[in-house]
Amino acid sequence: MKIQESQVNHSVSSVEECLEVLNSKPNGLDCEDAERRLLQTGYNEIEEGKKKNVFLLFAEQFKSFLIIILLAAVTISAFLGELLDATVIFAIIIAVAVLGFIQEFRAEKAIEALKQIAAPVARVRRDGIIQEIPSREVVPGDIVLLEMGNKIPADIRLIEAINLKMDEASLTGESVSVHKSILPLEKDMPLADRTNMAYSGTSVAYGRGTGLVVATGMETEFGKIAKLIQTAEEGQTPLQQRLDYIGKWLGILCIVVVVFVALILVYHETGFKFALLNQALLVEIFIWSVSLAVAAVPEALPAVVVVALTVGVQRMARRHAIVRKLPVVETLGCTTVICSDKTGTLTKNEMTVSKIFTNSKIIDVTGVGFDPQGDFLFQGEAINPNEGSTLALLLQSAALCANSSFEIDTASQDKFSLFGDPTEIALIVAAAKAGLWQQDLKKQYPRVWEIPFTSESKRMITVHSKANGDLLAFLKGAPEIVLDMCSDVYGNGHSIPLNEENRKIILQTNQNMASEALRVLAVAYKQLSKSQDISEDNLQNGFCFIGLEGMIDPPREEVKQAIQECNQAGIKTTMITGDHKLTAMAVAKEVDLLKSNDLVLTGSELDKLSDSEFENMVEEVSVYARVSPEHKQRIVRALQKGGHITAMTGDGINDAPALKMADIGVAMGITGTDVSKEASDMILTDDNFATIVAAVEEGRGIFDNIKKYLAYLLSCNAGEILLLLVASLMGLPLPLIAIQLLWINLTTDGLPALALSIDPRDPDVLRRSPRDPLESVFTRRILWLIASVAILITIGIIPVYTWAVNSGATIQKAQTIAFTMLVMFEMFNAFNCRSEKHSITKLGPFTNAWLLLAVASSIVMQLAVIYVPFLQPLFNTSPLTLAEWGIIIAVSASVILVVEAGKFIWSPEKHLSIQNQ
């Protein structure tokens, strides 16, 4: 018989049936039987997926078309003796490859984190006695003992549950501890509603129990998540897709142009009489062609992109976002949907009493989370819960009728000790806001007896002694249950009989509070004489109703503003949670996430939809409730199929597969599990949803800077190629020799480009709609800039160069003028490229100090090759006069005037587009 009966639905079967299926018994397995089963099933641990070979991983960094062209250029340059250029290009290639390798090598740690989360030891019953064994040796059929604080070692069918509550937030997203029972359930119950099961990776919040192990290792729900992480596919980011496209396009165009210019040179030298070609002429043309190819190919593109992304990562770290993969910074810039987990991400994951009903009054309670700072408001006015008041009695009773603890550190008044069920902690914190500290109440009213809460009774009773020896019984639980046990209602300092009218008012208030997604508990008390026997029979009725306390897991204060900023930036925010539908809707409405026409789906409703039906409606859904990890992946997949760039936030184990599948996975740094962090692309160190907006801003700025670099590089390179092409067609001597082309490529194209890659963001970066990832980097404005600058360079240099050649100047002097004029054109053009639509005056000429320094450095280096004697023969230059410099500056500066005029002409379109967005 197969021990790992994963196909059996244990939650539907009775305890006896489960024991029979797994051939086990309440006293546990025999040790010999357990050893045999361990050999069959293997250790109870998460298996690692197939790892990539590190050498293959490094080799994959050289697959891009652009890198291949650069490697060919390195080889040819080295063969022709151009060792300096070959060394620089090769160093850039290696640096980019190493950075990419490191990022990918660090990205595959999610499964290792899953293994560390498993419980280290388990208490099991074998051979009829209790034994403590390593959790990895637990097998199906084992009987496991559970106590408060224990971590569950495997998936377990409960066979005994005494006041048992489980903390399943890390698996299901449910913020409230789940009451457990042993009763069989109906078929197809969602994971979060399987109350007779305990799952690996969760923990016991309260009570004790016993369970039958039904699944271990990769067969657990935990293991299924590990499988999903291992199989989740990670596609190329939009940036990677764009760079591959640009690299191929530029490479092909470069080869075509170089071949064409080489043929023109051959024609001018020989008239295509190939017999006249000698080896010296052929080598000269070949060297020049390779130099032009190296100048045209943007070998610094990968380096500039890495620099831009690295600077973006540093900026984001200062804004509490840690990026684990560089391209993710840019991907955020075109994010269209953020799928956010509710518990701990949009909310604080701290239950809070927000509304109280007592003495026929609705009282609002301020403050959020487990911070005991807050006020009690009636009709907007603050009230003081005086000792002896109905409100004080309610708060005191609820705090005493709780097994959780919330105690202040007497040495440090701002530190607190928390332990137990979050719902009970919320009741205790509410009392602390009124100055009723639990430790003081315990001393004043020591507990002498209790009837614990069970999922069947839905109520808890504690009995406490007073200083005079009298006894007080406190009752809390479901309002309907508590009311049935009450005969009176307390108000205005005395009790009155509970009549039908009072009952209706209380039940209606309970319904109203529940409709606001509040978790409501009723509280009552009963006076007992010290001579009266304390027994469960005597505590079934005769209580006096005090009031209701409604609580909720509150949204984070900054979330509402962050969602508004997302809306302004054209990004839709969607809540995905394992919590109840009503609770999810209430939180979504409070943070303005759920609009009137938006849809809300539960996991069971999602299961009834076909893929095509769901894909047609996915954009209209704003809230998903009671979902499983598989649902989260399906949601992300449907959004991606609709063309959306999807960010998924989360902090639990259940979020990990979707975090890995999403275009960008965002984990919480404080509350997040190690699994979610390792599966993510970015970690928020402050768990602040608003930090995502900052990340989007940085991402958009990064892509803008990459476009600035491309606009600068390609406009200059296009000008170089067009200049040489026109000069060749006109029959003029080449304006630039090979070494001058390489000099421009390594200096003037380099430093200003790097400075543009860290340029400050445009002022309207968050007022744009998300960029379409399929949209070309070459917008109309960029294409206009490239074309206009290339033409201006050509029509500015050709006449001056022709004049210099025809005026009797040496060819060396004429080429020096053309060489320097081209450098100055590129220096002025660097300022044009800071924005494709904003004027230099609007951006401010001094807002990028690095660009000013880069331009100054390039000019100084150009002066060196012109005026330093030992460099003149190397670069074939001669000194220039002041008059010649005047002509060079006047002509090259025209590029700023023309481009600024073009931006001014297009400015009405700019303002209109911003208003429409």
C-alpha cells in the first residue's frame, strides 16, 4: 500500500477512516514500522530543485547579439594592433558578465529558505510512548502531539483538539487564529476553512491537540508551494527585451553602413578595378572600416545600463527598498498592476478594537495595532472610562476573560510583552488605553477557575476572586451565545432585566458592526457568592450583559495616500488575500481601493470560471478573497496574458510562488518570511506599501536616463556616420582618421553618457501613464532628436571642412578642425539629451554636476591631443588658432538652439498630454 496517500481528502474522512487508510492507530506506529515508512517516503523535508551549473550560468551572459559583435570587434582590433581599444571593450564585457552572473547566482535561494522554516523537532507517540524526534524523520501515520507555541512538522489530520487555535497567516493570509475541531468537513472546502487539518509551517497559537500525519515533505501544502516556486517561469524584463532588440538593430545597421562606406572608398581609390588593390591599401581600408564599426556600435551600452540601474538601486535603498535584481528597477517603471497581499501589507496585522457598544451607546476607539495609545469617543467627543462606569466594566471584564497577555515593561514604558491570540490581545490593549493594565487586574482579581473556549461552545468563562472573598464570573464569546446565557443587561450603574426589545437592539447592533467587517465579541458578568459551588452547570445562565467589542485588522495609515498616487500614475492596485470576503471589502473601501463598479471574487468563485472567462474580467476585479497560492498564480498569469506588467507584494510562505512568477515580486522586510524574501525581486525594509510608489518613480527615472544615453549616443554616432558618408560621396578626403574615431568613441561618447545615466528625474515622471513594455525606446521625439542632430553635425562640419581643404590648409589642419568640431557638437548635444521634451532652462543647467564635470573633462582631453606635442603625431592633429576656435564654437553651439526650438514647438503637445493623463 502507498503510504503517502496524497489523493485521499483527509478533511472529508472521519478520524477512524484516516487511521485505517494510513494503517495507523491512536497509540502511534511501531518504531520498526516507522523506519520502513521512512525508507518508502523519504525524509520529511523540502527537496531542492535542479541547480544551474555555475559555468553554464556564466557562459549565458555572453549570449546577446550586442556582446557577440563586441567580442568580434575585440578580436579584430587586437589582430590589427589596436590593443588599447580592444582592452577597454573587453574589460567592459567582462564586468557586465560578472555582474549578471552574480545577480542570477544569488536569485535561486527560495527553496533553501523553505527548508529552514520547517520545525526542527516533533513530539510523536511511538510504541505507545511519547518520543521527541527530528521533524525530518516524521512519517505518514505518525501520531503528533501539539501544544501552544509548537511549529507543525507535517500536514496533520486532527484526532484531538482541546481549545486548539492555529496561526495560519503565513500559509493562508488569514490574520485571525483559526479554531480547530476533529469533525469531518464537506468536499472542496478552501484551504483556509479546513478546520480539522493542521499544516506544515504553521504554529499552535492556543490550546493543545493530537494529530495523524497524512503528508510529509513535498506532498504537504508547504511542499506544493515549493514545487510551484521551482516551476514558476521567469521571463525577460522589458529592459532586457529592448536592449536585445536595440543591439541587433544597431549591429545589423552598422555592418551595412560600414560595408557601404568601404565600397565607396574602394571605388574612389581604384574605380572598382580590384587588380589595383594592394595589401597596404586593403589593410588601411580594413582598419578604417573596423574603426568606424567600433565607433558606431555602442559597446558602452551594457555598462551604462548597469551604472544607471546601480545608481537607481542605491537611491531606492535610501528610500527603504532593497533590489535583488538590477533590471527590476526599470521593470517597476512600466508596472500597470500591483497585486497586494492584505494582511501585513495593506494592514498592520494587529487586531484592534475600533468600536464598542455599551450602555446603549456606540463608542469609537482611536489608535491602531497593539499600541496602547488611543481615545474613546462618543459622538466625536472624548470620554473618560471612569472606574465604576459601564465602559470600564466592559473593558476590565474582557481583559480578565483572556488567556493571552499584554504587559508593559516597567523599566521602559514604551516596550510591551505580547503573547497569545491576536483577538484577545486586542481586547487587552483596549483596556490598556483606559489605563486598565492586565497585570494590575490579575493581581486585583486573581483567576480561580475557567471554562475554556471551544469552537462548539463559542464562549469562554473565567471566575475570579475579589478582596472580600466574593467571586465574579466573566463571559465572552459570540453575541448570540452570550445573550442566551444572560438574564439582565447592565447600564447606568445598575442592571435591568433583559427583555425582547433590548435583545433586538443588541442583535441589530451586532449585525451592523459585522456588516462593517468587524469581528464582534459580547461580554457579560455574573456575581457569585463564595459559598456557591463553582461548576459549569451554575454558569450556564444568569449573566448580566455588558456590551459588544468590534475589532478589525486596521489598514496602514500611509496606504490610502499611496494608492491615490498609484492611481495618478496609472497603476491599478488589486488586493489578494486569504481573509474573508466581507473583511477584505471593508479594508479595500477604507483605503479607496474598491470603487463602485469594481468586482470582488472569492477563490471558490474563481474556480468556477474558465481561463477565457477569467481573462475577460480580470481587469475589473479589485479584490480577491479566500484564495490559495494556486489562485494567486492564476491571477498573475491572467494579468500578464492581458499585457499587464504585474507586481506582486506579499510576506507569507503562500505568496512565494506568485512573487517569483510576477514581473516583479515585492516582499516585506520586517514581517516577511525568508521564503518570500528569497523568491522576491525587491524587499521593502519598512514594510510600507508607499515605498512601492517611490520604486515606481525611480524605475521610470531609470528608463528615462537610459533613453537619454541612447539619444545622445545614437545622435552623435549617426552624425559621425552621416558625415563620413556624405564626405565620401562628395569625393572629399575623409574628415576623420581611424584613431580619431576611436578617440571620440572612448572619451567624448563615454563620460557624458555615464553622466546622463544618473541624471535627476523629470518633474512629471509620476504624472504619466505606465509605459507600454512593447513600446519602442525610439519615440517620435527621440527619432527627431537623432535625425536633427545628425543632419546638423553634417551640414555644420562639411562646409567648414571643405573651406579648410580648399583654402590651402594642410589636410592635417582640416581634419583637426573637423575632429574638434565634431567633439564640440557632441559636448553641446549632451545638454540637449537631458530631456526629450523639457527645456534646459526648466531643468536647470547646474542640476547635474556630473555632466558638467564629464563635459569639462572631455574638452580638456581634446585640448591635450591638439596641443601636447607628443600626442599630435599619434592623433594626426595640429594646433588651432583663436579664430578657428571661434568658428568651431559658433557652428557647434547651433545644435542647442535648433533642438531647444523643436522642444518649444512641441510644448503645447507636451502640456496637453500631461493634462490628459
